[in-house]
Amino acid sequence: MRQGTDVVRAFHSEEGMVRMTRLRLIEIGVAVVLTVVALLFVAWTAWAAEPHGVSVTDAWARPTIGQGRTTAAYMTITNEGATDDVLKAATSPSAERVELHETKMTGDGVMQMRPLEGGLPIPAGATAELKPGGAHVMVMGLNGELAEGGDLPLTLEFAEAGSVDIVVPVRKGAGGDHAHH
Ligand SMILES: [Cu+2]
């Protein structure tokens, strides 16, 4: 009989230990998660308090014309950081290809656009205006028509600020623009 009781007691204490261990693991897990959350919060607060990155305002893109699947997007980009930045590239889930272009007057007075070699530099504190007749985001191979009132999602890739997702409203430009750009 005595032996039997010991076995039962041993069994109980072992079960208790398993339960304790599991509780302890959950406790440690919760503590680790809370610590990570606290650290992330501190990091985020520090990051948010410093002026950083870029802000993109006044973005707009032209509606497509007929069967055309090409458009240009314009915007104002301000580098709010303390570091010089470069708009290196852009992509869109709605288009096969997106390039950064500049429009330049050639020697014989013809307006021509060409890829911006090395991207568009935006020094610390500076503002770059992408506008008709100047630098623009060229969007090619759109997967559908872009109608006025619609949206064009764009991801801008900066050397310092990283990826910036924007949604560009589609509208007609102010008077005086040429139809193709
Ligand atoms: Cu262009």
C-alpha cells in the first residue's frame, strides 16, 4: 500500500512540475514579447521625433488617351531629413515599367525627354518639383486605362528614405500642357 501511495505522489508532483514549467515558459514568452514591444516603441518614438525622410505632395497623373497605356506622373518631393537623398527609381503594380525622365530642350529647340541618369537628387531640406516640361515619372505598359478621377499606385525608391508608397490621383493637367506630356 505504501508503495502505491508513493507512486501516486510521484506522479502528482511530476505533473505539477510539467505544469509549472509550461507556465514558466509562457511567462518568459510574455516577458520577451513585452520587452520587444517596449524596445520597438522606444525606437519608433525616437525615429518619429526626428525630422526624417521625404514627403510627397501634390501628386497627379494624366489620364490615358484612347488605347494609350502610357502616362506621366508629377509631384512635389521634399527631403525633410538631414541627409541628401536621391529618387532612384519608381514602380507601380499597375504598370510594366516606370522610369524617371527629364524633359530637355535640345540644341535645335526640340523638347525631348530622356531617362534621368543616376536618378533625381534631392539635397537635405530641398524640394524637387516634378512637373510638365521638367522631371517626371514615366509610366509605361499600364494594365488598363487611367480615367480622370481614378488612382495610380506608385512606389518611389529613395537611396536614403527607402520605399515610399503613394497613391496618385488621375486628373487633367492645368491648361497649357501638351497632350503627350
Ligand atoms: Cu517621359
